[in-house]
Amino acid sequence: MRRTATRLSLAAGLILTAAWPGVAFAASTITGTVTFNGTAPKLPTIAMDADPACAKKHTAPVTSEALVMGAGNKMANIMVWVSKGLPAGKTYPAPQAPVTLDQKGCMYIPHVQGIMVGQAYKILNSDGVLHNVHALPKINQGFNRPMPPTVKEASATFTKPEDLFQLKCDVHPWMNAYIAVFTHPFFSVTGTDGKFTISGLDPGTYTISAWHEKLGTQTATVTVGANETKSQDFKFAVPGAK
């Protein structure tokens, strides 16, 4: 009986490997933390007085999201992704679930995000005030979608991979966000803990890129074995700062 069960388990494993070659090995992970090195500059408070409907949505001052940090100078809003090294010819289907951008408190939420080619992009207007979403890609088709108070949702898709580009609101000039379009799912955006995780990788050597909207892009080379987790941290600083 035990031999029969073992044979059945082995046969099932062979069937899965034949049906999805490479999947059994695509279990490697790269993780890390992004920190700011030095004294963080003081960011200005956003003046929303030009639109009282926006100002009254906040009970405390709102600061620019150009540099958001948590405890220990951990950096949020850092896009980290695999920029080189993925297996040649391997393709990755876009998720069925959409990526969502909300306009809430007269801010774009989230400030930085990634999406896959062909994946649905859902744009919400939770504020109930006039907004517009003006996308400024260089490769994909741009758009400028007015969203008056009665329009609660709009949609878009991107058909080509593209590095991070800006979205802005022409009604409220302080509103801006960034999005990148990928052909693969191996990207992550840090929160205020500065942490990122990219999982489901095949074993191999990869170039990992980390991007900040003001401080540019850094890269690192990481080699992972099958089912292995490797750590790669990044540190950003203001250029020329001592």
C-alpha cells in the first residue's frame, strides 16, 4: 500500500512538471529594506485653500508625498522590480483583478504603483468633487480623463511596458502619482516600513532596480538558487549631501 501511494505521488509530480515546466522551481524570493541615509529634508505643507472642498476633507496639515518615511528613515513609495535576468521567452499572464487608483482627500492613493500590460486599471473618484486624471506616458497612449462629482469610476489599460511615468490632476496641481507598466509580476512598492518582497522567481541571476521619484534609480545584482531567499537592501541619499 505504501509503495502504491509513493508511486501515485511520484506520478502526480511528473504530470505537474510536464504540464507546467519550471513552476516547481519558481519559488525563489528576493527581499529587502530601503532606507534614507542622512537627515531628511523638511517637506512643504500642501496648500489646498484654492479648493475649499479639498481643504475641509483634512483636519491636519497634509505634506508632500515626494519623500515619505517611517521609523528609522525607512522609505515608502519606492518601486522595486526585476529589470534584467528573467528567463528568455517565458511569459506571464496579467491578473484578472484590476489595479486601482483612488482620488481621496484630493490626493492620489496610492502614490506609486505597478501594473501589468493588459491589466485593467480602475480609477475611482471617492471625493465627490471635480478631478481629472492626466496620464503622461512616453510609450503608451496618454489620456486626460475629466471626472466630475457624478463620475465615480473610469477605466484604462496600458498595452506596452514602460518605466515609471507621472499622472497628475490639472484641477488640483498638488495631486500627482506614478505608475510603471510591466510584462511580469516581479515588482513591489515599499510601505513606511521600507520593506519589499519579490517572490515566485526561477533560480538565476537578476538585476534589481529601486526607483524614487526625486532620488533616481539604483540597481543591484542578486543570484538566487531554487527555493532560496536572498536579501538586498538599498540606501538613498540627497546627492551631494554630507
